[in-house]
Amino acid sequence: MKRIHVVAAVIYNSDADAILISKRPDHVHQGGFWEFPGGKVDPGEQANQALERELYEELAISVTVASPLMQVSHDYSDKQVLLDIWQVDDFQGQPQGMEGQLWQWVELKTLLVENSQYQFPAANQPILDRLASMLI
């Protein structure tokens, strides 16, 4: 099975102490779960280029400050993914669901509550764990 390279963004709103998350459409892999916005890295594309492209296409925002946060490799029964996670500390524009997806700003502590209303794909758990460790 081929591993799919994906970028994802932990987008901070320091004024609200919140992170932007979006909901996956029901018809896609892991549909109905919340996620950190992003998408596939195209052949020949650098991860930071894919991040900028995907966030513009999905949310109509232009990244101005981003840095690598971590990588996560995860195997689902039907798909293998390599998540290239970036921390986005600044951007231009107002987020919009350009593909019709729901999105919202959520306080980090709300995301980390056990049995939160925001359910993420299994591949995102290491990201949530890393964010939790940053709160301590």
C-alpha cells in the first residue's frame, strides 16, 4: 500500500487562545471527523508549498508565519498516511469554508477534554497529545 503524504496545520488564534479545526465531508476517507486543515502534497511539491496551497484552497487564507511541528505516520486498514504537521502562527484573510466544509475556532483545552464533542481520526491523536504536552 502506498503511503500518502499529507500536510496539516495547527492554526493558532492567540487572541482567543483557540485553534482552527474543520470537519471532513461525510463522503471522504474518515468522513464526519474533525481535523486540522490541510491536504495531499502533490508530486514534486515541498511540504510548505502544499501547506500554503491547501490552506488557500480550503480556507481562503494566506500563510505568513508557519514552522514544522511534527510528523506522524499512521496505517489505517485501507490507507497509509504520513502527516506533515505545521504550526501556523499568522495568516492573512478571513477563514471561509471554500469547499463547503464546517470549520470553527475551538479553545485547545476544549479539544483535549476526554469524550470531547470533537472527534478526530486516529492519525490525529499524536497531534492532540503533543498539543496537550505544550499546555503543561
